[in-house]
Amino acid sequence: MKNNAVTNPLDKIPPILKKNLYRNLCVCNEVPKMDIIHAIINGATTVAEVRKQTYATMGSGCCTQQVERLIECLCSPETVK
């Protein structure tokens, strides 16, 4: 029996993206990284969906690439080790 399920979604995020989880990822609208992660975990699979739930990326858009990377990490299929 294989038990490769990720129990903590944060386990799917590379260490560099786990830094400063409670600091603002979106500085324009003061959206903490954890709010964005929670939106993705709760079903937001595109930048537009994250934006709708959190208002991240609605300012200058400088955080868009980081939001895309979080979506990529958290929405990727499980990897078997």
C-alpha cells in the first residue's frame, strides 16, 4: 500500500516560497502570503480567481509571478518519491 499523500499542502511548496508566510506578498493591497495560499488550497487555480478572493495582483501586479508560482506548486499532481 502506498501512502504518498501530502497531508500538509505547504509540503508542496519549495523552501524559498515558505519564507515570510505571514508577511504581505501583495504589498499594494496588503495581502499576506498565507491568505493567497489559503485561496489556492480552497480552489483558486488561476491568478484571476486568487485576485477575486484576495485582491492580490490588483495594484501594480508585481506579485503576479509569485502568485503564479504558488498556484503551480499547490495545484500540481502529487509526486511519488
